[in-house]
Amino acid sequence: MFVCSRPVDWNSRVRVICLGLFWLGSVFIWAFLVAPHIGAGPMTTDPNGFYGFQWGTLLADVQDLIKVESGEHIQKYELKHGPPKVGDALVDSLRFVTLDGEFARVTIHYHGGQTHNKIMGHLESLFGPIDRTPGAMMRGLSQQSTWRGPQTEINLTYDGTQERGYIFIENRTLAPRFNDSLPE
């Protein structure tokens, strides 16, 4: 039989439990609100488009592009000539996406650690470095980096396990309209 030498102070136990829950809640808030923006940085120069095409441009008449997918509101184009590249890095696919005819997004898929390093170097040289201060860089198998400008947002996700990378470069005004074209 266990005997307490002093009576249990329920008020102090409740305080300990509340402090524990507060601490746990703080960790969750940091993990879900702060951590996703760790690799985020302001864009030093906003390109207001990609590959020389400004956001909102009608791509249907551009001679260097070929339409590869067409839907009611969304059309996708690829370059006619040469393998797609980002800087000096060859990529698996590079697609220009329009919404109701207006150029709104670029999707890029690539693979390989060396390709990822080349692309990161290229993007940082154009749009500024990501935050790499100790404790601020996301490390591990999945890395995400974001650059935000007044017109353009670039999101890069790299899965180190499968060595696959995905980049979305989009207009901050037109891209939210993609959700309007999704069926309910």
C-alpha cells in the first residue's frame, strides 16, 4: 500500500497539466505555422512571368509553344524546340499553364540531387537566397523553398527519398482562380 506523507495539492497538479498542455500547444503552433515558412524568402527581383512571357499573356498564338493539354478553362503548353531547362539544369518537364487563355502558372518536374542543386543555385542567383541561418533551414528528406514577390510566387519541393523535385511558378493574382475551375 502506498501512503503519501503529505496531502495531494490538486491545484498544483492542475497547474502542471495546464503548463504541459500550453507547451505542447506551442510546439504544434510552431510546427504548423512557423516551420512551413522557414525556407521562405522575399524575392529580390520579381520576373512578372517566366521565360520572357508576362503573366496574363495569351499563349495560344506563341509560335515557340505547342498545346499538350486542353480543358474547358485550363490549357497546357510545352516548348517546341530543345529539351526543357531551368538555368543549366535539364528537367523532365516544363509546362506553361493558362487559365481562360491567360498565362498564370509554370509547372516543372525534375529528378536527381545534382539537378536539384543546380536549380537551387539558379533560383537563388535570380531571386535571392533562402534563409539558411542555423536552425532555420528545413533539413531532411523533404525540403521546401519559397520566394514571394509582388506578382510572382515560386514554390519548390524536393523529395530526397525519391530524388524528385517539383516547382510551381505562378502569378499571385491569377493562380487562386484555378480553384474556381475545379469541379465540386
